[in-house]
Amino acid sequence: MTDVVPPTALSEIKLRLLCQDDIDSVKVLCGDWFPIEYPDSWYHDITSNKKFFSLAATFKGGIVGMIVAEIKGRTKVHKEDGDILASSFPVDTQVAYILSLGVVKEFRKHGIGSLLLDSLKDHISTTAQDHCKAIYLHVLTTNLTAIHFYENRDFKQHHYLPYYYSIRGVLKDGSALASLSPCSIPQRIYRQAQNLLRSFLPWSGISSKSGIEYSRTM
């Protein structure tokens, strides 16, 4: 891949789904981007299993970025993420979990990461329609570049995950970041008003367990 990236690189980017022919290239990229070693089965799954949304950004035929996500029911999330949405949401409510998002170093700050994230959102709005209420991911607490990237795109730090990652035998802390769909905003406003009312009227008996709480941080 060339080290010289034209200012107009974004206009030349093409998007396509990953396929099994990409496995070797994706392995090299993930090895460069992430400190975690994925098993061979992971690469096979993300390039062949339709439950994954695996999108590549290519420049002159070569992969320069990718996003991998899984859309699943809120009851299928891992235990540590169980409160991404409140139990009051219907059982068919879906969430999107970003497993991976990366861009080749020379192509960063050209809008490719945003393009991939926006493509996931477009995919969700087309396939899941109003059933998907949140997008979330996990990240190392030390990966400030990634955290700032997501926070600049309406993600909030949802909860802290102590000793969540094991990297070369060393335990590292993680954070879960989440972005709620626009339809969830009224519930958030209601929760804030509810908490404010309790602070002024502690005797009011208003309970924080009413089903409005779906996030520990706002």
C-alpha cells in the first residue's frame, strides 16, 4: 500500500462486503491494528457468516479499512452488557455490537472510519428499521484515540470493565461505549427529569426502577 495518500482519497474509496478471499489480508491488518490475537475461526466467521455485517473500504483494490458488527437481540448480549437497554424494552428489540473497526495508518483522518460507521448505521436503518435501539462496543481504556473517535460521533462511555482484556498474559481494563438511537432520547430526558424531581422531593416515592433507566451514564 502506498504511503502517499491523495487529499481526495475518500472520493476514491469503494465499499464491499468481506469474503473468504480476504482472510489473509484481514489477518495482517488486524495484527497491525489490534493487540488482541483472534483465532482462525473468527476470521472464517466474519467473512462467511451472514449474521455479521463485515464491510471493507478499498482503495485501488486494496483494503484500507473495515468494520465488523453483529446485530442481535437485546437478550443475546453478554452479561456485562446486560444493561445497555432496560428490560422494559420488548424482547425483539435489537442492538448492534461493533467487533472491529480499523483503518490503515496512512489513510486515517480522511473520513474513512466515519464512512464505515455511517454505513453500519445505514445498514441498520434498512434491515433492522426501528427494532435496533443501540450500537455499542468495547475498547481498551488506554486507547484514547478510539475513545475520542467514538465520543465525537455521539457515543458515550456506558460502563467500566476492569480486567476485561487479556493481552499477552496481562489483564487490561476496558470500557463499553454506546450510542442510543434517536427514539431513545425522550426516555433519557424523562429519566433526567425524574432524577431532578427526586433530588427536590426525596419524599415523593418516585422509583429509579421504573424501567426508564437504560444506561448508567449519560
